[in-house]
Amino acid sequence: MEQPRSLDVPGLVFGGDYNPEQWPEEKWREDVRLMNLAGVNLVTVGVFSWGRLEPREGVFDFEWLDRVLDLLHAHGIKADLATATASPPAWLVRAHPEMLPVDAFGTRLEFGSRQSYCPSSPVWREQSVRLCRMMATRYKDHPALAMWHVSNEYGDELSRCWCPTSAQAFRKWLQVRYRTIDALNEAWGTCVWSQIYASFEQIEPPRATPGPGNPSQRLDFERFSSDALVQLFDDEAAVLREVTPGVPVTTNFMGVCPGVDYWELAAREDIVSNDAYPDPADDDSGFGAGFGYSFMRSAKRGPWLLLESAPSAVNWRDVNVPKTTARRRLDAMQAIAHGSEGVMYFQWRQARQGAEQHHSAMVGHRGEASRTFHDTRSLGAELAALADVRGTTVHAEAAMIVDWDSWWASSALESLPSQRLAWAEQARRWHQAAAMLGVAVDIVRAEGPFDPYRVVLIPGLYLATPAQAAALTRFVETGGTLLVGGFSGVVDETETVHSGGPPGPLRNLLGVEIDEPWPLSDGATGAVELDDAAFATHLWHESIVAAAGTAVLARYRGGPLDGRPALTEHACGQGQARYLSCVLDDAGLSTVLQAALARAGVVVREAPSRVEVVTRTDGQADYTFWLNHSEQEQTLDTPAGAIDVLRGIPLASSTTVAAMDVLIARSPIRSEGSQ
Amino acid sequence: MEQPRSLDVPGLVFGGDYNPEQWPEEKWREDVRLMNLAGVNLVTVGVFSWGRLEPREGVFDFEWLDRVLDLLHAHGIKADLATATASPPAWLVRAHPEMLPVDAFGTRLEFGSRQSYCPSSPVWREQSVRLCRMMATRYKDHPALAMWHVSNEYGDELSRCWCPTSAQAFRKWLQVRYRTIDALNEAWGTCVWSQIYASFEQIEPPRATPGPGNPSQRLDFERFSSDALVQLFDDEAAVLREVTPGVPVTTNFMGVCPGVDYWELAAREDIVSNDAYPDPADDDSGFGAGFGYSFMRSAKRGPWLLLESAPSAVNWRDVNVPKTTARRRLDAMQAIAHGSEGVMYFQWRQARQGAEQHHSAMVGHRGEASRTFHDTRSLGAELAALADVRGTTVHAEAAMIVDWDSWWASSALESLPSQRLAWAEQARRWHQAAAMLGVAVDIVRAEGPFDPYRVVLIPGLYLATPAQAAALTRFVETGGTLLVGGFSGVVDETETVHSGGPPGPLRNLLGVEIDEPWPLSDGATGAVELDDAAFATHLWHESIVAAAGTAVLARYRGGPLDGRPALTEHACGQGQARYLSCVLDDAGLSTVLQAALARAGVVVREAPSRVEVVTRTDGQADYTFWLNHSEQEQTLDTPAGAIDVLRGIPLASSTTVAAMDVLIARSPIRSEGSQ
Amino acid sequence: MEQPRSLDVPGLVFGGDYNPEQWPEEKWREDVRLMNLAGVNLVTVGVFSWGRLEPREGVFDFEWLDRVLDLLHAHGIKADLATATASPPAWLVRAHPEMLPVDAFGTRLEFGSRQSYCPSSPVWREQSVRLCRMMATRYKDHPALAMWHVSNEYGDELSRCWCPTSAQAFRKWLQVRYRTIDALNEAWGTCVWSQIYASFEQIEPPRATPGPGNPSQRLDFERFSSDALVQLFDDEAAVLREVTPGVPVTTNFMGVCPGVDYWELAAREDIVSNDAYPDPADDDSGFGAGFGYSFMRSAKRGPWLLLESAPSAVNWRDVNVPKTTARRRLDAMQAIAHGSEGVMYFQWRQARQGAEQHHSAMVGHRGEASRTFHDTRSLGAELAALADVRGTTVHAEAAMIVDWDSWWASSALESLPSQRLAWAEQARRWHQAAAMLGVAVDIVRAEGPFDPYRVVLIPGLYLATPAQAAALTRFVETGGTLLVGGFSGVVDETETVHSGGPPGPLRNLLGVEIDEPWPLSDGATGAVELDDAAFATHLWHESIVAAAGTAVLARYRGGPLDGRPALTEHACGQGQARYLSCVLDDAGLSTVLQAALARAGVVVREAPSRVEVVTRTDGQADYTFWLNHSEQEQTLDTPAGAIDVLRGIPLASSTTVAAMDVLIARSPIRSEGSQ
């Protein structure tokens, strides 16, 4: 693939989803006036417009959209133009009722929400590509067009379909993967529970069954379903690249999310974009969003864009607490800190109708008088002052593995040692622990590449292949430090437990064998002794056996695993591989992480509690963001010669940052390297 | 409509549901003997008798019912005769399987419980009217016939159906309402999420969808479903009024209940009747029942009847705690206090079979020896002593708005600021707070009339129309006091958010704008400072802006809304409109309510904690009920010259009333007014 | 039926499920080597092998199984050979999709788990019998064949089916039971809620209904469904007894489990076998397993076999805590103590694929090095030392009634006094209380025979018949002691409440009438005064009336039942019948039980807290097992002249037993009897 197309908008991007079809045309002029007031330079248009563009089959109304784009252009605002295929129009669904998706219990889901289609539906594929081509052809030369926005949040309302069409497509997918039914039988272990198939025709998706289903079948259905969504993107992207080869293409992610393998989608995008909706009622949710930002930054190893976020409250939680002005600003600055090209919101003007009428917007129901618009203006002004940050990058010496296969394999099962050990939750905790140590973490595939890093973190890798193990071994042998969490290396790519049990292909690298996973009951805890300190373990620990030559860094104290190894280190070539066989409390996790980072020579950035430190750099100057996620004022040590970018004043060596406030310092890079 | 027909039973009504078809005929003589012993004068007969009256299509057996009615008449007992259409017989369902209801997931619900019909089924409508006419014709001249009982608890087991027949009826209903599909598209905001319909044929009921559905569609489906049930009542009532023009017609309500718009049903009834099943395990449930009683009293502004209640335990909760003798008596007296024509129970004799075999009865499984029958006799004797109360009325100076449209609109949504703010729960709390202040509250429609009242209370009115706002404004301008709770005036009748946001058409009247609702997380609280006292808010508060001229009576302290208005007052003409932007704790709510009542000149009746005071009057004497809902003995100040009605003795100025006991005092009305 | 065939394996049985088809043939040699190392003498083979034996219709591959059996035989290991009908092969299900089961909501459950069949399917019945005959014919003379294993855990994944085939079979079953539709209408009380049926054709299974269903219909559906599963066993057993008349037949139970009436299955088996999976995370779960063991011992009044248990963790709970080495050993010894012929596990070698890959095994994923295999060897050695125990029996003077009809009747209802009073939970508590008193309890049918016992315990018998009452009366009149718990004698065999209410036919025997059940709300408690001690009641108490001549042994104190009887005793002939009208806390239950046992002359075995004492005897010597279920070391008084069987040394009169340890003492029976 040629060099990715980039987003041609000057400065930091600022804007949101704009749905002018929900408003009378006279409101549009007020919209662009307010956008200009706030410094908006990009809006997403047309995401759900199919029904308005083609209200009946073959009856089109594009003129209103022409006028919208003209108006935006006239006011200097660019468009992230959707292909309008996020949801089908009513006429299409009624003409082809078989394209409605079906759940695992056989219920065909009705039209009346969004994403009302089976991803494998040939009708849907054909029709969505047809519309995509119409959009591309009509607007390919429009001066407002800055980016293509394909579909919307693939895998949000609908990521799996169990209908007969999907079943047929699943069978075809399996035939391609396994070629012979014997190969499938072996991969799925169908000799267990008398499930041997005589032909691919006998296979169905994993619908509701009397008891637990076949794990390998479920894993393959996850893969198939993800592939079906990726195919939808491919279909549209092919048209867009044919018609508008110079315009970048994106589709919006939803953080690190299980529905689709984002590595696959990211590889096909020109720009990675993300929707982030941390819950203001959860003090840690900002760190959770940061995990997603690390992924976005890493997905194409380049700039990315926060394409949606909430100006205040969302509407889809049970209780939707608004964002304070400070929280909104902190959230925005955090995205910038992590490499976003800007900050965009859902949505520009708060809807009066439909399912999102209670979702906050850049302009609230009260219009220009609303607090959210007041804050929108302030934020626009601050982002303008940060224009120089665009183009700078975040440099990470640590990497963390995120792997969809492993995630699916460990979460789509009724039968596990523990349903409580959720990979995503532990990954988020590891990432937060690193963030609190001021350490930037790139996200990498399980296959690597690991070369750019000093340390690789694996919170869990339930499914691990020999190739992955070989890549990790090369990394360690050439001096890298590896830290692997429990329940890793359990199954192979067919979800077959590795011969000899976990950690399977990681056994030699880690120098341990897992004799038995030993999950802890709800509320139960164990104790781990590490360097004379004691930490608590909960949810999970394992009975492991350290090989000769493997050092035991921590042991369990009391309980059924008393005296057995909890944390080990195995030297391997020039590096070392550590295995943490349990879920530790926050303090313990931080200690283990800090020790591994120290071993790897990664500098930890000392900062007050709950202050996240992220640095963007352009090689000449560092832009360091201190993001105070705490409700207390904090005092920071700032580098000599630093400038407070937002205020444009020099900084003293010690500076206070208010609760939920941010400090952005520009400092020249000294010859001895950044600190 | 002509003057409502009244219930021709002397004294207070006493009785229950009587299902003689469940018992051998020899048991009937014992039944009437025990009824006479207990003073029973009215029984409900035939509610579920269709299967017994017509066991096969066209094969009838009415003779047993003839004998039952004759026997009752011979013993001086009147019949509230059902039309026997509460549940279809098996042969009808099997001949027309398409009349069985279907849920939102497409499951057709099986025969074997009750209410096994689609309310829109033409077969059901035709057949139920046919049976109704047979009943009316056969018994029109029977001397025991005192009232017609149409169907049973409309909307209990089944209030919504998603079957194809219902879908067709829904489309017809929508066509009548909107005339053109363009009007519907505008009303429903279908341009959101690409939901534009090209014709009414494309519309289906709001079945299970991949994501959240269209709010306006859901609201209209609620309305349609309610109308379908009202139509069933209309069909039968038309027959009854044709055949027996002098006999009053009722259908039993279930308190204030979301399934059907009871305002619509009440307008069609001659006598409003109610089923009340407060949970004895819940100390506040009596107050909840009282909320329903206020509605019943107000529904036709006249006498009403408690047609069902539990003598002891019900059977349908997870844990069904029996009523003590005292609780049963208190519950009965409370209904009388609130204007009921009497007290009836489900059911006369405890069933040995079927789904209600564990529901208590006036005669328990042990028969005459059962505690419940012992208490039945005692209560019958006490009610006889209260005969003079019949015909007296409760006078209220305060009114509270109950509006089904608003209720449906705010509860049928997946996407709300908070799923925790339940209108019905807050309405019940406001009503209880008034009851504890000894203030009678009438329930009124959102359109009024408000003239008879000094104060109007609106715990919440999510859906508010300009016409309602105008009526409320007239009320305030002419001297009324209005107290409105949060999340009011949000949407219009199409569930479109009012232009400019809440409180929409109430903006000028209340003198506030709601900038943002600010729900509180589970367990979180805020503080409100009011007159130097501090109260807690939970679940809900709002960021509001008071207009110039609007007085701020209370403010938030601490938290994200620190210093912002919590309670406001806006003078308007000769009256004032107050807005309470949060959910307060009990003490705070009582304080706010008491202040509003005081402002309106409504006299609050001082009484000990948890003693409810209600007065019935005939213009010459007051009957004051002190209902001690507490577990402690309480001391009361009683009016001079009062007589203890139950004991027939004069009362001292200070009287004690035992825990869970009631005192009923008759006192002459003095020239300076009661109290 | 002729004398039951017995299991021809010398010494105590030791082994597990062996699934060689999941492994390459070269692994089989290692398997038998390790089996011999561990002393395995019986393995269960072929349970889920149909798909492997007949991968396509009519295409067979039995040779591998021939080789497996030959190999086992060559190594001195016997086979518990399955008929391979636990789950159908794919080709059968695809050829006959109507044989897949359907749930109460109409969802047809998909192939891909196990037990994917409608129990009433004629295709399934025909095909499973066909395969059973093939197995029997092929292996009837194989020297390894020691027992037939029919199906697997009937009623585990699937015990009820609501499909049209089941509906048709249900109607036929009803026709046999009731002969006329009038009889059914009367039995079911269909006059309630207009449910009268004109013909059997109008009846359907109790699918999802708008409201609560008919209790009698539900009870009959439970009976029908149980009978359908028993019929499947009968079909296969008939073939096996025809082809291999000398080989014992079993099917594995799952403790005391609601899906099938195990009394019916046990009567048809030659050997009763059981699968027991107590949760190691639950300290009381061992006692729960013991309840099942008492049933197994009693089901045929003879030896039984623990056919499945977990060597360590299971995989199907939310959190699957492993067993410590001590716990595994204690669990095994407990089964032996209660009369098991040996100890078997699921499974021999831990699977690498399929839904049970995370279930522990006798040989873990690490193979010979795994802890579980190490423990397997140790346990095998200890069991060998206990060989003499085989053939000894447990003698009980107390019996407890377990009755499936009563269980189903009280648990399949939406409408009960309390959903919290679960019979099985209370039965387990009563059994545990007896076990902690060192009292062996046989389990008996509600019809008896009771003659062999001094005391009969009935934790609850919701459904009680006059015949049962007569048998119990005879037992008491001839000197027996009866202790009956609350909510007994409520309904008859048609689930009709007994005339006069509970305890129905037990009224004269118990000398009490239940005026009203009085369930307690969640968290609420009451107090019972018994012999100057006070105990707490929760969940349940009743307002009862003691007849003249009935002694009140305990009364309620405070609350709505203050002063009323809680525990009564009624003398009847030479014995006495006690009624305990509430659920007591553990101390209270133990006190009540101990008093009843003392009254009956049953000797209570004093032992330290949580030490279970069970004795097996051969008439000459007693083998007494002290099972220390506590986490503390305990000191025991051991009989004079006793030998520590496992260590082969004489015991002092006082011996300590470590936490979770077991002591087995062999002592000669003295002339004055054991104890």
C-alpha cells in the first residue's frame, strides 16, 4: 500500500458530528456562525443520512447535502464525510427482510434502531457499496471534503449474527480456513461430546445450545464475524480509493473493543480514529480511555484522531453523569497528550428527537447560552494555542500486547477456570499502573515487532502460538525484558490446550510450568511476599513450578499455595523474562511493574499520585503534559527552561496544578536526552 | 353522558370475589351462611367463568350461575356480576391460535394462565362482545344484579402485544393519528439514524432491536396499546348500556398503574373501582395504596369502591407476608377514609387449585375456623357501625398531576439521563409527604381543571404541552401556588425535546431554564441548603438558571452544582410557581412541600409521626380518620364535641390510638370551618 | 426382577472416565502404564463416542474401541462400558432437525454441546436403541466388560423439552393418566381462570404464558418429563439385559437432583452410581455431597459407586477453585465411609479440547508430573489398604423422606407463600445436622418402608397423600418417632390443597392445624423459645393451632406469632409425632433434631465440631470413619482395641486427626453392640 493519506486540516482538529438533516435549513447558518466562534475546523457529516438521501429506492435527494457542504466550505470548515452506510433505510429492510440480523436465540431483530443488517447479507453488501460509490462520485471534488468516514462504530449495536445467511457464510469461511472437514474436526476437537461433522453443511453458528458449546467453534465464529465486518470496510474502501485516491479514509473505533480485530481494520485505514466515552462517575475512567489512546497511537504508528467524545453526559448508561468543565478539558488534553490530531465530539448540536436526544452536545438544547457551548468556545481557544503540538509524537520504551484472538478465546467460553478474570480489565490495570509511573506504553501485536522497546508487557495471552513465542524469545535474547501475567500460553490458535499445559510455547522462555490455575473465590484474597513487603492477590493465582535456573522473586504466604513461587525471573540470552502468576492489588502491581521497568532501564517519571505524565516531542522540544486526574491540587517539578504553553509564560522549577487541571510545558531537548 | 348510575347497596359495601364454580354446590349454602354471619352484602361473580359457561363452542351451561344468583338474592346479597371476559376459553384459543399474544422477542405466549389474548384480535373482540351480550340479556332482570364488572384488571398480565395483528392495528392507529407518512416522520424524528418511512406499511411495533429504539415510536405504541384496551371496555360497555341502561358499569383498576390510561377508562365507567395490594412487609406500602385511593376518589370526582384487596397474604411476590389483624383493619379503614364505598377482598373462599391457591381469602383453607374468617366477621361488624359515612366526601385543597403520556414517555426509553428517576416512585413520595401532613390531595389531569385548588403539585411532568402550560399559568395567575419537580417540561407530545430545552412551555411560568440534568450516581448524594437547614439530594439534581425576578429559595452546597439554585419561586400574576430541581430526602421534601402549602394557605394538620389524618364530610359533620401507620401508640388532639364512631362514646380532647389502630371521630362542623 | 448383578472388580474400585478417542493411539500405552502405577482397576469408556463409532450414518469404526478394550484387559483394567448414547452424532441431528429440543420460549436449541435431543423423539429412541444393541452385541463377550453405563447424567443439560413432539407425547401421557378430559379438568382445577379443556388435543406443555401457569399442569409436566427420561433408560436396559444378562447396568446420578425421579431409575439399575462435585470453595459442600451419598446407599439398599468426582477443580462454576490434596482425599474417604464401592473421577486424562478442557483430571495437562497424578497414585495406594471395607455396610436408625413429586410441586410454581423456602436446601441442612451428630440417615420414599427405623425425618413434604400419611401413622403407632418440618401436607397428588388446609392427611398424626404460613421477609428473623434457650427463625414460620392433647415444646417470642406454638409433639400409639413449624438457625435445628433422636432412642455420636463420623460394618468388625471437615486438628475418643486401618497400627484411646484429615479405625464388635 502506498503512503497513507493524511488529514488536510491546519492546526489541531476541533469539531464534532454534524447532523443538519435533523434541523431546518435556517438553523444551519447559526450552526456555522457558532462553529466559527468556537474555532471548529472539521465536522463529521452524513453518518446516518441514507434514509434522507434516498427516502425510497432509487429516489434521491442530495441537494440538501450539497448545500451543507457548500456552507461549511464557505465558512472554512472541512468535512469528514460519511459514506452514509451506518444504517440501512426502511425501504431496503422491508424489501429484504432476510437482511435483518438474528440473535443466538433465533430472534430476528427489528428495524427501528440502527445497524439493522446482517453483516454477511449479500443485499446489504451490494447496496452499501452502491451508495458509497454514489457519495464518492458526487463529492469527490468538493473542496470541503477532507476525509471519508466509512460506516460507524463497526460492531457496536451489532457485531454477531446467527441468521441462515450468516450460517452459510460461516461455513464458507470455515471451508477456506480448514479445506477439509477432517481438518476442522481435528482443530475443533469434535471427538469430544460426539460432535464430529461429516461435512461443512452440517455446521451451524454457535446458537443457544442445551449445555456449553465447543470452544473452538466459538472462537472461529468470533473470527468469522470480525472478518465479515472488516470485509464491509474493505468493500467501501476499495470504491473510495478508486474514486478519490487522495482522500484519507477512516472508520471510528471504540477504544480497545472486542467486536472487531482493530489491527485488521487499522491496517486498512489511512487515519486511525477513535470514539472515547469515559464515565465521569468513575475516577479511573480517564485512565481507561488512555489505554485506548495508546492503542490508537500504536495502531498505525502515527497520528490518530479522537473523532467522538462527550462534551458532557452520554445517554446510554443507567446513570449518565455530566462532565464538569474541568473534566471535559482534562479529557480533551489527555487525548492530545497521547497523540491525537485534535478533539471531536458527538455531536455538534444536541438532538431534539431520536434515541440520542439526551446525549450532550457542543451546543446544548439551550443553544448558544448552554454551558456546553460556553466550554466549547473556551476549549477551541485553548486548542488553537496548542497548534504547534500537531506533528509531534509520543515515544515509548515499553510495549504491551493486545491480541483479539486471545481475547476472544478467553472470553467466549462458558467453561473457564474463572469467569472473573477478564483480560481487558487486567490490561487496563497494567496500563494504568504504567501511566501512573509516567511511562508511555505502545500497544503491539502478539507477533511484534518488539525491537523498538526495552520492555514488553503481557497482562495475559491465553492463546499463544509458537511463532509469537519465538518472536518474544528473540526479543528477550537480544536484551529485552518481558513481564508476563497469569493464564498465558494456555491454548493454541485452535483453542487446543498446549501439550504439557500452560505456558505452552512460552515454557522455555519463562522457565516455569503451570501445574494448576488456582482462581480465588469472590472476596477471597491471598498474600504475596515480595522484597519484605506483602501484597494481596485476588481473583487469580496459580500453582507453578520454577525450572532450575529460574529465580523466584516473590512467593505466596499462607493459603493453599503457601511457599510456592508467585513471581519468577528467567534469564535468557541478554535479557530476562518474568512471570507474574497472580492478580495483585494496585500497590503490588505497581511494584512489580516498576521493578521490571527498572530492570529494563526504562526511566520512571516521578509524579504525584494520579498525575499522568505524557510527553510529545518533535526532536527539538518536548511538550510534557501533566494531567491531574485527582481532586487535589498537586505540586510538580518542571524541567528547567520550560514554558507553560497554554499561558505562554516561563515555568518555575516547582509548579502547582489544580485539581483536574492540566499543565503543558514546552522545554528544549538537552543533549543528554530528555528526562 | 347522562348522570352516572350508582351502586344500589345499602350501607358500606362489604364482600369479595366469589367463585362458586370452583366448589361443589353443597358448599354454596355454607358460603351464604358465612356471608350473612359476616355481613357481606356484595360479591363479585363470574370473572373467570367463560370456560365453565361455554365449555365448548356454542355449548352453554348457565344454570349453575342462575342458581348462584338466586341463592345470593335469597340471602340478601347483591352481585357485582362479571361479563366473564377476563380470559378466553381453551376452545376459542385453539380455534384461533393467532389470537394468542406475542412478546417483543417474537415468542407467542401460550394458553394456561389468564388474559391469553391479543387486545387487537378481531376474533377476541367479536367473541367477548358476544358473551357479554349473552350475560347481559340473561341477567338483566335478575334482582341480585347490582353492578357490571367488565373484564378484570386490564393491562395486568398483558398490556402490550407485538403480534402481526397488533402490528396491523398499530399501523391503522398511526394512520388515523398522523394522516400522512411525512407527518409521522416529522413527529418521530426518523431522520435520526436513517429511519425514514416511505409508507405506513413499513412500520412495525417496537420489537427487540439491535440497539435503542425510537422514543416517539415507543410512546405511540404505549398509547396505541392503552387505546386497544380501552376499546375492549368500550365494546362491552356499549352492550351493557343498551341492554341494562340502569345498571352501573365498572372495571377494576390496580392503583396508579402504567398499563392503561385510567383517565380514559374512568371517564367511561359509572363507578370507579380499585384493587389494592400493599405489601405488609413494607411499612410505607399503606401510603402507596393511599396514593391510589386519591386517584380513585378523583377519577370521577365521586364515590369509588375498593373492589379487591388481600385479607392477609398475596401469592405473587417472592415473599408473601400475611397481614396481621390490625394491619388488615387499618388498610380497610384507610380505604373508607379516602372515600371508598366499602371494602371488598379477593377472594371470598381460598381456592384449593390453580395459580391463586396460596392467596389468602375471607374464608381460609381452614374454613370458618380460620383466622381470616374470624377477622372478616369483626370487620363486617365495624363497617356496619360506619354506615353513616357512606355518602360523605373528602375535600381537598391540593391537587397533584398524574399523566399517562408523560409517564410512558419517561419510562419506555433505553436512553435517559438516568434510569433511576422513576416518576411513579417520586409521585408516591410526594403524596406520602402530603398525607403525613394531613393534607388531602386530589389527582388531576395535566390539563386540569385546577380551579378548585389552592395548590397544584407536579412531582414530574416529562412530557408537557403548551396547552397544559397555559392552564397552569392561568391557575397561578389567578392566585394558585404551583410546585413543580425536576425533569419536567422536557418533551412535547411527540417526545421531541422542546425548543430551548426544559422546562419548555413552563419556562415563563417557572422563571427558570434547565441547562443540564445532573443525575447522581447510585449511592451518591448532594447537599441543599434551605432556610439554614441542610437536606440531602440523591438520584437527581439539575443545573438550572433562574431568570431575573425569580427568587432562589434554596441552593446546592458543594459538589458540581455548588451555589447554583435548587429551589426557586417565580411570582406570576397573583400566584407563584416554585421549581424544585432535585430529589430530596424525606425531611427535605416535607419541608419544601410544607412551605408551598403554607404559601398557598392550605392548612396542615399536625399529627404524630406516621399518623395519617383524613376527613370525610357531609357538610354538617366531619368524620375524621386518624390512621396510625406506626408501630407505636400515639396521642392525638381531637376536636371538641367529637364522638368515637366505632365505640359510640364521646372523646376527650386528648386520645391515644394504639399501634396500627384507627380512631374515627364524628364532630359537628363549626361555623368557622372544620379543624 | 432377579437378584441385581454386581460389579466384578476385586477390592475397592478406583478409576475414572477414559476417553482414548481424544488422544493419539501412542498415548494409550502411557495411559495404561500410569493406570497400573496408580492402581486403577476400572475405567468408564465410550460415553460420548457415538460420533467416532459411526461418523456417518451406517459407516462404522469400532476397531479403535476394540483395541482400547483389549489394551485395558491386557493390563488388568476393567471397563464400565457406555452405550455411547449420551449425545447424538451430527448426521443424526441434521437428518432429523425436529429431534433437537425446544425451550419454553420456543427456541430450538442447536447442536454443538451435548444431549442435543428431545427425550420424546421417536427418532432418538429408535436410533439410540439401535446403537445400544450394536455395542452390546459387539462387546458382550469381551473380558474387560464389567458394567454397562447407559447414557450420562440424565436430566443434566436437558431435562425438559417443549417441542411439538413432546407436546404430543405429553398429551398421550395425560390421556393414560386421566383417561377422560373431565378427570383432567377436575385434577387440574381448570375452572380457575377459564382453563377448561374440551379434549386432550387442546393441551400444550406449560410454555411461557402471559401470567402464572396452572400448578397441576406444571407438576404433571415434571412427571411426564421425568418419565420420558426413565423410558430412555428402560429402552436401553431391555436390550442390555437381553444380550448380556449377567452384566450389571447403571446410569450415573448427580446427587439428589430434581430432573428425574431417581427412585424410578434406581429401581431399574443393577448398581446405583453417582457423580459428586462438591464445591471446594464451600466449607459445607462436603456435607451436601454426603446427603447424596445417603441417598445412593439407600436407593437400592446396597452398595453403590461414586462414578464421577473431581480430582481438583471443575470448569462449570463461575469460579472453579481446585481441591487441595487433603480435600481430595477427604472427599474420597467420605464416599467410601458412606458405602461407595470405590472412587472414580472425571476424567482420567485432562482434555486439551472441547468444553471440558479446563476440568481437572487424574492426569493433568502436565502429565505424570502433575500434582493431580501424584495425588492419584497416593490415593490409589491408600484405597488398596482399605480393600477389606468393600462389602461392609452402613446401618442407620434414622431415615429421611425424599420425594420428587413433592419437590416438583413446591418448586415449579410462580405463586407460593415464599420463593425462598427451597426444599432441597432445608433437606441438606437437616441431613448435615444429623451428620454432625454422628447419626447415619437412610433416605426413604414417602411411602416408606419405615419399619427398619427408630426415627423418620421429613424436612418438608409439600405434596402428601393419604397413603403416605397412613404409612407414617403406622410407623408412629408402633413406636416410631416422627419429626416433620413446615409447609408439609399442603397439597395432594393433583396439587390441590387438602381440604381444611395443611397438614392435610397428616393432621391427626401431628395433632396440629396450620392456620396460615407466615414467611419472613429477606433478612427478617423471629425468635423461638425452646427449653429456656432462644433460637432464631428466618425465611419461614407458620401460625399453627395445636389440638387438645398436643404438647407445645417451643413457642414464638415477639413478632406477629408471639406466644404461638413453634414445635409440637403429639403422642400417637406407642410413638410420637413432632411438628417444627419454622426454619431454625443451625443451633436450633441441631437442638430440635437431637431431642427427637433422643426421644427415639437413637444414640448420638459425640464428636468434635465438623467431624463427621460414619461406621461401616460387616457384623464382626466396625470400620469407623472420622472425617475432619474442619481446618483445625481435632482430638477423638477411639474405641478400645481399635486399629488405624490406613497406618496399620493400634490406636490409643485418644487420637488426634489433622485438619481435613481422616481416621479410619477397625474395631471388633463387642457383645453389647457397637458404639
